[in-house]
Amino acid sequence: MPAQPRRCRAGRTRRRCIFGLRIRIKFEVGFEPGGALAYAVRDEEGRPLPAKVGLYRDGNLVQTIYCVSGSGEAPVVPGSYEVSVTRGFEYVPHEGTVEVLPGRTARVEATLVHAVDTSGFMSADMHLHAGPSGDNKITIAERIVTAAAEGLEVAVSTDHEAIISWKPGIEETGLSAWVATVLGEEVTATVPEHTNMFPAAERFDLDAA
């Protein structure tokens, strides 16, 4: 049945308005089962490594998996992917391809070679944010995981106007063998812009009000 023209009042003038009909259409949408990717990352001596697994299509990153303990499994949309397994700048990346089938678990195994000798040095980032900072939604534990996956050995917490230790995040993730933390803060100011300061100490005996 075609829509019927009716008259409606708009202001002081009459205009012809067309009201369409509601049509109900019943249809079914089927979804194929998802897939999964099991991964294992080790160094040349076979020791598990925290690392980052990147899945790409046509050179575009479509999924990042953070490997906390050296092995695990993550849900992945079925399809063909280029795979890049990395751990910061000190290790040679592992490159390859993987086919994830519906309802099946594909597997990636990578051995990362430590190519840069950093004996006597430590990798540190002195400007990092996590959940306590107003401009960040990642939890402290998740930030520790990303730091370990990038080969970062010292993470300085510089949350905006928040002096909160990240040590509980290290304990929660079990990554104390890979990452240490220094407590700091980023002080937000107009002049001379933002300033990072560390080390700091948590104080619970002060009333900011």
C-alpha cells in the first residue's frame, strides 16, 4: 500500500506532508564461530619472554596481543594475517603469517634474538600515565604489561596530579623480574607548561583541602 498524502499544519500555512508506512521485515543473521590464536614467545635459551604480538592485514594493524608470561591464547576474528612479534628495540622481530579458521585455534611460536647488548644500562621511560591520571583509561596493571612487552625495565609513573605507586600493578601481573617502577608525578601548569618530577613519596597524612 503506497504512502497516502495528508495535510498537516506548519505555522500559519498549510503544507502537504507524506507519512511513510512502517514495514516489518523478518530476517536471520548467522555468524560463523570465532577463532583463536595460541602464542609462545621465548629467547634463544628457551626462556619465556613478555612480548607484543601484532596482527596485520594489507600492512594495517588490526589487533595487538600483549604476551605477559611468554605464552597464552587470545580470541581472533577468522582470516589470514601477517604476524609481527616484538619486544622493544633490543630484540630482532619475528615476522610470519598465520591462518585463523572459524572454531579453530591457530598457533604462533617465536624465538626472539637479543641483538643489542645493553649490559650496564637500563631501559627507562620517565613520562608514563595510567588510570590515576585524568587523561588515561588504562589500568596500572595494563600499563605494566605494555612496559614489559616493550622491553622497558624502569617505568616512572608521572600521572597528572596523582602520586600513586605502581608497585601493586607489578605484583598483580607477576612481572617484577622484568619491570621496576619509580614514583613520580606530572604537575599541570600553564607556565612553564607541564613539569615531571621524581622520585616522590606517597603521603596519606596531608589534607589537600
